[in-house]
Amino acid sequence: MEIKKTAIAGTLESSDVQIMLSQGTDGIQFNLESDVEKQYGKAIKATVADVLKAYGVDNANVKIVDKGALDMVIKARAIAATQRALDIVDEPMWEVL
Amino acid sequence: MENSVKRELPDELMDKLDYKPFETVDFGNPEIQRVAPKVRATTGKDKLVDSLEKAVTDNVKDGMTISFHHHFREGDYVFNMVMRIIIDHGYKDLTLAPSSLTNTMNDITIEAIEKGVVTNITSSGMRGTLGDAVSHGALENPVIFRSHGGRARAIEEGDIKIDVAFLGVPNSDEMGNANGMDGETAFGSLGYALMDAKYADKVVLITDNIVDYPNTPASIEQTQVDYVVKVDKVGDPDKIGSGATRFTKDPKELKIAQTVNNVIVHSPYFKDGFSFQTGSGGAALAVTRFLRQSMIDNGITASFALGGITKPTIDLLEEGLVKKVMDVQDFDKGAAQSMKSNRDQQEISATWYADPANKGAMVDKLDVVILSALEIDTDYNVNVMSGSDGVIRGAVGGHQDAATAKLTIISAPLVRGRIATVVPEVTTNVTPGDSVDVLVTEVGIAINPKRQDLIDALKDVPGVPVYTIEELQQMAEAKVGKPEPLEYTDRTVAMVEYRDGSIIDTIKEIKD
């Protein structure tokens, strides 16, 4: 699926993560800011990449500002951002959820 | 070589610095020869000087060891004043040996390191930008971290030989009789600085408040002081201690505090005349409040409270629930201000507080202590020194010393954000598991298997589920996931002494 518009989900509160998706042409490109990047950088990117894959998104620029979110939070924010970016909020892909 | 807590130590550095690996928490009864300072005799006519610059340039020489105390905490002006003069005069190769380093000292210390003015540091700890710089290899020689008791021991034994001590005080007379209790910048106990005043070759007092001779009560005596320098201001009264300490509303901290109190009350040590130490920090203050109610309910009073003191502890003293407060430093204004009016709030030096190498320290008589942790591992070893990212961001403080109490309780949440507190192996081992008895988290407690007596006493306390520490570690990991291992270079940026002067762990340069 193609990203239709730039979309954002999440806040900059402690233990949350803010994920912004915009159109890309060169696969999935990550820009990650996190205090726990050394310990969990790979895990954060993998969680978001899995969500994008489930939605069939092959090209996107992904900006992640992580404030120490747990994995389930990251997944939830990634789903919300993806549905907004694909403009399918009114008709979510239930099989992904 | 490897020490008894399985930390690999760098052979070359251990040999060069003549260190032994940590073996045991038992100090034994060795005979120790202490050192004595040089004294330049004077009748005192030349003591009072106007120029801090002259006091520095007349006494400091390249390669010397200089010291400071941290009783002004984040409100300290003295460290910056003295270090500015030292840097501007182009001194080289100094060793910095303060009782600890607060954030307000960071920028100028980094400048001094970058210019080669300071090439060695020993301290209780460091934080913020300085901890970050040292963790990334800014200082060529490793920092030596010592506990408050360990620093006292090192000074007495000559491992730290202080050439010039620059000690800020909120009052002094022209001969150098001074205390920490009176004056606009009063901070209460001078506990850590008393070591420097007694053992430094030169003692320079710095004050903004010259009072009539003779000044009493005198914690630092004129017999110890070479110079008294008058300056405009030694500190910012608003930043010396935190203001009124707020009672935490965080439900997790309250749950932990309540459980800590339950552990104390159901332990064999909760009886009339017991003694305790709580630290600062939200949960510790809440413990004091729960403990107060339990003491009233059970008709129990404490013989003494020890260590760094806060207002809630002074409240217990005033209510008669605690007979004496043995005070090495004051964390807030309430505690600092009460010292001068309450003779049961006794100022104690670092050696009296916590030093293993003397004829008995207060910690040797301590029943119960509540301590914090950045991390605790499944062998009950505790880290209060480095973050889970490997960067130095803490202090040994009195942790190792107070942990020798009969009942040592570590209070800590299972996780902080995405960082696990209960881990398979601590990043830096500061306090050995052999001296730790109970871990209290928000989900329940774990008891060191070496303490069967405590396991028996605490196994059926309502509302206090007992787990193995491995179970708590697995619960934490289930929440946050398994972190990637940190990457370090081969270079040692800091060595952590145990209180007896052996090496319990080292900190490596972090690779980014």
C-alpha cells in the first residue's frame, strides 16, 4: 500500500512514543530518537517494521521519538499512525488488528 | 584477575595503582597506622585574608591534591570560585578529591580536565555532563569512586593526601572557628568536611560571614585552619537543600514504602531502642511517615536515626519517637535549620558515620537501613553508579557503608520506563549482595537466601507476597523485553572501591 498523507500518532509524554509516517521511495527509512536506543533501538524499529509489513507498506519515512515506551505501546502507536497515513481510519484492516 | 563478585579487573591498572580485588564484606580487625598532616605554626595574625586568589597561588602547586566538600549541594559557589582561579593561573596535573561532585560543579570540572589542569579525580560520584564526559574517556586516568566511609578511611590511611582543602562555611571567626549551622547559607552538618579540616596540610576556609571571636559551637577549630578568606557569597541559600519535602502521591512509590514498612515491622529488629537510616527520595520519605505510625501504634521508640537527614526524621525527633539524630549531612532546609536548636541532633564526621577502619562507626550499630538502587541483580548486588546505558550518573554515597546494617532493605520499582531495575547482572557492582537482605518492589519482596531467619519471619505477612529474586527479574523482563548488551572499549574510565579499599568493580569507556 502507498502512504497517502503524512500522519502522526502518539505524544512526547514519558513512556509514550510519537511515530510520524511520510511518503518515501527507498524502502522503510527510520529516524529514531530514544534514550534507550542503545538497549532497545533494534527492537523498536523491528516492532514498527512488522506493523508496516502487515499493512503492506513497502516505502515510508518513519520518524520515531521514543520516551521509553513498552513494546505494546509502540505497536499501538504504529498501527494508529499507519491507518492515518493510509487514510483507512474509517475502514481499518481488522485482520492486522 | 577476578574478584569474589566475579568482576574481571584489569591486571595492569590493579598493579600500577597497588589495588587488591574485593574479597569479603567482613573488614576484620587489622591494625592501621594513620597519617598526620603538616602544620605551619602561627599565632593567627596572618589568617584573615581578602584575596582568594592569593590564598590559592600561595598554597597550590602543580601536581597537588586539592579538596572540597559538597554540603552546599546545588547552591555551591566556592568550588567554581576556586577552580576559576586555578584554571586561569594555568595549573597542571592536579588531583581533585572532593567529598562529592554536584551538577553545579560539572562545567568547570570539564574545562579543567580539557585544559590538563585536573588529571585525577576521586569522588563519591558524578552526574550529568561530567559523568557523560568521563564515561566517554575525557580523563586519562581512571576516576576512583569511594563511599563516604571509604573516603574517610582513605584520608586517614594516606591513600588520599590532601595538600590544600578549600572549605566553604556559612560562618567563621577570624581564627577559623566555624560551623555549618548559622548564617544565611547554613547547611547544617559539616560531616564530610571535618575529614578535610583534620587531615589536609593546608586548610583554607571561605566564608561570607565573619563573626565575633570566639565562634561557638565550633565544628572546625582554629587549630586546623591556615586561612580565612572573606568573599561576597559562598552559596545560593535557595539551592543548598530542597525546600519543604513533598510527600509522594505516586501510587507505586506509596505501595513500595508501605511494603518496606511492613518488612521492618515484621522483622526481629522492630523493638524498643532500634535504630534506622532512610535516605532521601520519594519512597524513603514515605517510609518515614508509615514507620512513624507503626512506632506510635506499637509504643516503640528508636534510639537513633542515622545518615543524611531530612525534615520528616527531625519531626520524629521532636515527637520523641527518635531519641537522637546522628547527622552527617542535611538534605533539606528543615533538617539544616533545626541542628542549632536541638542538641539531640548530633553532627557526626564521615569517619564516625561510616568508616570501617576505626574503633567502631555508627553504621556498626545500625539495625535497619532503606537504600535505593538503579539496578539490583539476582545475586543481590546493587548498582547506584551507572545507568543501564553504561554512563556514570550516580554516587556511592553511604550505600556500601550503611548496607552493613543488620537489616538492609533495597527499595526499588521493578522497572523505570523501559529500563528494568531487577536484572540478571548489574552494569556496575557497587554494593555486594552479601550485605543486602531484602528487595522490596511494588509487586512483592525477595529475601536473600542467606537470611533464613528473615525468610521465616516474613513468609506469611499479609499483603507482602514473597518471590525469589529470579522471579522478580523475569517479571521485569517480561514487561520491557531483553535489552541489547552494551558495547565498551578496553579502556577503564573509573574504578569503584569497596569501603575497605579493595576494588569491587571498574567502569569501561562506553562505545557510541
